[in-house]
Amino acid sequence: MSLLLLLSRSAKSIIKIARAVGYDSQSRFTAAFKTYFKVLPKEYRKKFPS
């Protein structure tokens, strides 16, 4: 499952998603995500309420 699908369609925590895609640190994952997508993972997830 892709990173964006994990954020938008799964109930996994952001740290678990970060680890699943190869990050040991949630803060590094968040920084990289924001640099690439121009939005925080938490904000991205809010766009897709369950």
C-alpha cells in the first residue's frame, strides 16, 4: 500500500506508518513529508476523514 493510501485509509498511527516506510523517527518522517508534499502528514490525513 502506498504512503498516501496508508495515511488516508488506514487507522495506523503516523509513527507506525513512518516506520513502515523506513523512518526510525516520526519527526524526520514528518519533516520529509512536509518538504515533499507541502503539508504535514496529520493535516493530509484530516482531508480524508474515516
